[in-house]
Amino acid sequence: MLEVKPILVQQSMVISTRYPVMVIGGAEDKVNGCEILRAFFESAGGQQASIGIVPCASQEPSVVGDRYYKIFQGMGAQQVQVLDIRQPRECDEERWLDILERCTGIFITGGDQQRLCDLIGGSKFIASIKQRIERGDLVMAGTSAGAAIVGEKMIAGGSSGESPNQLLVDLTDGLGIFPDLLVDQHFHNRNRMARLMSAIAAHPDKLGIGIDEDTCAAFDGEGTFEVIGKGTITIIDPRELTHTNYLDVVKTSPLSLHNLTVHVLSKGNRYNYQHRTVLPS
């Protein structure tokens, strides 16, 4: 089992967190056991938690924000607020930075990851989130679009159901919370294996992580994550890659990738993404 670590927060109270960062594949259970959402709630302080919800990736931020507001309020969080950011750089305003500073947990919802990056990328808001994660006084979770943005490079869109090729995936810059990771979500549910392989062919210095729906990579702050939820997490590790034709073919041509390492992890499995090794459950 992972060690439970104390976190000191601004209110001078002590909360216990097991998962400082939670990267969720989307469509997490919101009705029944709510395993993943409850793990975030407990990591952020449980009934002492002050949770901020960032729904700006969605085209309906009020609807999405209100849904998560009711979920975390129903779990018994001390305070829940929706940070309804609508315009680029609006999140640099003191009203949002002040709310963020008082949060013990921040939850970034699904929607359009490009829209999300356009709104909060390069801002004081995301800089503060990164700093506080590093300090250990903020827990962050992102689902779907909120998961896609965590790498230095981001899958902004693409297709499925084809062999790996350059046109299968649209790549852009992410927010760099985990610079070495390249994350795809709704993974097996939307047949995105070839898409992630295509992304890794473009960036073989990254580690590919494909997360199924209602599944979460729960990071412990020590270079490892644990799988929680109902699905699997697929690791595509190109560290031993011996050949790819990515630079030699036209964009519509099938890609070759030789000697990839692939792991499929299920609930309770643990993975060290720094050393790229599967750990005992």
C-alpha cells in the first residue's frame, strides 16, 4: 500500500493525501460508488476539503460545474466553488487566484482540451497550480480533457479505427504538469491505441499513457502511479525503440515502430513512470 502523507495547507490544518495528482480517462462513475471521485475528495481533505471546480473545457461550463458541485457537496466537503472562467487570461484575475489559493483540491473537468489550454495555458493560474502541487499543499484531478493537458505535448484530437499514421492524431503543446508523459483518454472505449502509437512515433522521447473510461492514474508524488477504477491503463514505452519510418513517409502512409514495450495495467497495479517499470501491486 502507498504511504499516506500529511499535507499542510493555508488554513493551518493538516489533511492526509494519498494521491496528489489524479489523471482520469473520462466518464468516471458519478452515481454509484464514485470510487475515483471519492478518492479525490479524500485526498483533498475529506470533510475538511475546500474544492475548486474548473469547468472551462466544456461548452456548458455552468451545467458541468453544477454537477460536480453537487457531487462534492454531497460527499461533505467543507467548501465547494466553481471557478467559471470564460475568457483567456481571465484566470489571472485576483478573484480566481484568491479562490485557488484557499483550495485544497482542484478538479478540472472534461470538454475540449484545446479550449482548456487556450483559456488557462501560460497563466498565473496554472503556474500557481504547478507550484502548489510541487509544494504539496494542493491536490489536482483532471478528467478527459483535464487529463489530456497534463503532458508537455498534448493530443488535441484525431481519429481511430486505422493503422498508425501521421494524420491520425493532432498534436500540440500541453500544460506540462508531467512533461515526460503523453496522455490519451477514453482509450479502449474509443479504440485509440493506433492514435497513441502515432503520437509516440512523433515524440519518441515521451511515455504514452492511454487511460480507459472510469479509470484513473493516481500519482503518489514519488514517481509512481496506481491504477484505480474499472478499466485499464495502457503504457506505450518507446525507450528501446529501434526504428520508425515517421520522418520518411507521407502523412497518409502507415507507420512502423519496432521494439515498443507495451504494458496493460488494471486496478491495483502500480507503475514507476520515471524508471519505466511495473511495480508489485
